[in-house]
Amino acid sequence: MLGFAVRDFYLNGGGQAIIVRLFNPTDKDRQVALNTARTTAQTAADTVKKAAADAAAVQNAAVQGVVDAVKTAAQPFTTPPAATSVNALVQAATTAAGAANATAATVSNAVAGAVASAVTAAANAAAPITKAQLTVNGLNLEAADEGAWGNYLRARVDYDVSEDIVMSFGLVKDDLFNLTVRDTRGGKTEQFRNVTIKTSPRRIDKVLENESNLVRVLLPLPGTRPSAHASPAAGKDIFEDDTASAKVSDSQKATNGQALTKDSFIGQGKEAAKEGLFALEKADLFNLLCIPPYLADGNVDKELIDSAAKYCERRRALLLIDPPTTWMDKDKAKAGIATDVGSPSKNAAIFFPRLRQTNPLRNNQMEDFAACGAIAGLFARTDAQRGVWKAPAGLDTTLVGVPQLSVNLTDAENGELNTLGVNCLRTIPTAGRVVWGARTRVGDDRLASEWKYIPVRRLALFIEESLYRGTQWVVFEPNDESLWAQIRLNMGAFMQNLFRQGAFQGRTPREAYFVKCDRETTIQNDINLGIVNILVGFAPLKPAEFVIIKLQQMAGQVQV
């Protein structure tokens, strides 16, 4: 759902999006599981290794005798990861025994040499890796981010380096190499020229850490620079030829982890670590929040909706909520608005129904998609064309790329839902699919909230955020009449500009807004505490939702 929501955002006028990717690993504490699995696998492997060495040490030991000893030692280990590691050693012994000129010693040595890789493979199988790994001629890399996308990485080393770099960094030419990495599924290619494993500004691990979006180095660095790859076979791309580039092996592949849950967004420790929903703490500013459905049934947890709405209140943003998949008619929406989509919030709005679009990943079959991305793009388009005080609804809010809606609503049904705070998407002749509602989640008429309307709430948030950022210069200034006058001047200029653009009611500035900062708002005790109080008021424009037309018939008059 997320990919389609992003597409719809840009199709409908969106200009800038922050996308937070969440990953729910198969094993919550992989390192603990990995260490446990490695210890178990190592114990089993050491037992088999000792049995091979003891059998080979017997005078006139036979090759088959060593193999039999390995198999016998492996028998007690029947469950992973121990079984996984000893099975690999049995295979190593069998392969070595079949080689020409095989001896008991060579079979024993083959078992001993395979222990490390067998243990690593067994541990990874028991605790699946989250980032794909890639061995490039001795240089060990891993994907920059979690997930199976990294399984499609390939890399190539060449020695076509620059003499100038050699001289400027005090290196010799044999220290340098070029690394090229490609995501063969996504199509992105990165090239890092004149890098080295030596201590230098061009040391490969530092270069990748600062410049690559695809890979990182798995330390330690190799003792010698990785060898160069051969030229590709005639007619082949360098990343199609296994001898011309390295690829992720089966044992180095990562998984996509488990399905997301609400804990992936708001679980314990997420806020402190700035992860999940709270990864947005790393963003300086956002004003619309979308959470495309992530559950198997195409919905979002109610608890997450409540938490996201509270977070939006803190960040002066608006949450766009998608209706549950069970809302397939007006009655279900009317009954579910009180129970299915969290608690009413002045910083949230819901739009019903969902969009019905073609899915290019499924042979263009028609499917229902979340509307939040398209709505966010429409908000951005309206903000740019008319201003944040204009309701993002009406005949000019055509939804681009939306041929159908999942539910067709009538005027009467729209009217019922609108008064409950449900914003409807409608199909209007000549206009197409449009938004036909602009209320927040406290837009139910029975709540009588001053923040009933989206444009009123968003205008207040816009003014609050703008004035907060525009008054940072006030900090540590002398808190007296001179400062208060400057504040009134600066804020008054900002509010006057909005008034001239038509953001407020009123024929004159006095009727439209006021800015108060003086001895009445900031008393001596406030000054002693280092506080300056500023009071700003405005008269918002409210959208015309219903047009009432009254007709009166004039009775015929007798002409005299």
C-alpha cells in the first residue's frame, strides 16, 4: 500500500515527502540468538572434528575409517543448528574422500577446514540475517538496510585507478582499487573510485559509510586489497557474468522479516530510540501524516491511530485516516465512526471510501487502495494554489489517477456522514472523483468544536508553527517595552500579509486579527522568570458546506 500511496501523492500535486521504512526482524534480538546458535553449532562441530582427527591418527588409518568416524560422531546431533553444522562436515569428509590420492589425513584436514564456515552457516540459518551479505574477492560487504532487497546486490573490483590520487595520499598504485556496486533489481549503480584498505581519506569502509546508499563494509578489513574481476564474456554485461562480478550467495541472503504490528510503530523504547512512528523526530518539519494500511486485512490498528493523532498534536500536523476495509456502504461507516478509527481528535481527519484503481503488479486488475496518499497530494495542491485556509474539497479537487471509488454515495448519504465528521469522496459528473468534505475528527455537529473544519485547524497550526519559528530571535533579548514593540511589529506584518491574501474574515485588519504583547500579557513576575507572553487572535474563514436555496412564488397581480 505504501508504494501506491506515494505514487498517488505525487500524481495529485504533492511536492515533498518524508518516507519512513519500518522493518520487523524475524528474531527480535538476533545477536543473542546468533551467539547461542553459534555456540551450539561449534560444540557439535568440534566433536566431529575431534573424531576425524582421532581416526586419522590411528596407524595405517583408512580413508573410509575417517569418514565412518565422522558419520558416527554426527549421529547424536539431530536438531538445528548442531545438525546443520555437522551435516556440512559429513559432506566435506565425503567429498574429500572421493578426491584423487585421498588419505586419512586429507579427509581429516578437510573436516577441520570446513568447521568455521559450517558453524557460520548453521548460526545464520538458526537466526536469519537481516542484512544481505556479499563477499567481493576477500572484501566483506553487507546491505545498507534490512530486507531481501539486498539479495540482488552485485559488486565488481577493478584496478583502473588514478596516479594523482596515489601521489596526493602518499600511497602506491597497488594500494588502490575501484569498487562498483549495483542493485540488479532496483537498477541503481554506485561506483567508488580510488579506494583502499590502507589508512587514508579513501579507506573503503569510511567512503561507503559516507557515500553509499547500498552497502557497508563488514569489518575487519582484509589484509590485502581485493583482487580484480575478469572482463565479462563477450556480449554480457559485467553484472550478468559470475566471473566478472560477485553476488550474494544463498548462505548470505537476508529475509524480509515478519509482518508489521502496532509495536513496530509505537512499541516499548521506540520513542526514546527515535524509531517507528517516532523516527519522524529526525525530521525538522512535517504537516501531514499518512500511515498506509500494513495489516493482512488491509487495515491499521486502532491503537496506532490514537497514538499517531496525539503525536500530530505535538508536532502541529494533521493525520489522514483511511477507513477500514469493512466499510462498504454508508451504514457501516455511520456505525463504525465511533468505534473503528480511534478517538476523535482535532488533528485528524478521515476520508471515505477508498480508491478503486488498477494494480500494475497484478495485470492491471481493479483493486481498492488507501486514499491517504492522494488526499495528502490534494492538500498540497490546494495549499499552493489557494492557501492553507482554503478547504481542500469541492469541484476543483479532482483526484488524479482515480477511475473509480469503492463505494458510490448519494447526496443524502453524504449529508448523513458529513455531520458525523466523515469526509466523503464523490463522483461528480464532469468533475470526476472529488473530495466532498472538510471536517476533522471532532467535526461531529454534536461536539460543537471550534476545530470542526480542516482549513480552520490547519490555518491555526500554520500560524502557530510560523510564529514559533519566526520568534526564535527573541530568546535572550532584553525583556522590555522595546522588545515587545518589535514583536508586535514583526508578528503584525506576518498577520497583515495573511489578511491581504484573504485568510481571515473581516473588512479591516482590526476585525480580522490582533497581536498583543505588552505590560498586560507579560507582568513583572513573567519577566523575572525569563518569559515573554504573546497573544495572537484571528477570525478564520469557515467553508460553505451546504448551500440553502429558498424559492418564493409571486402571486399574480391584478393590473389597474
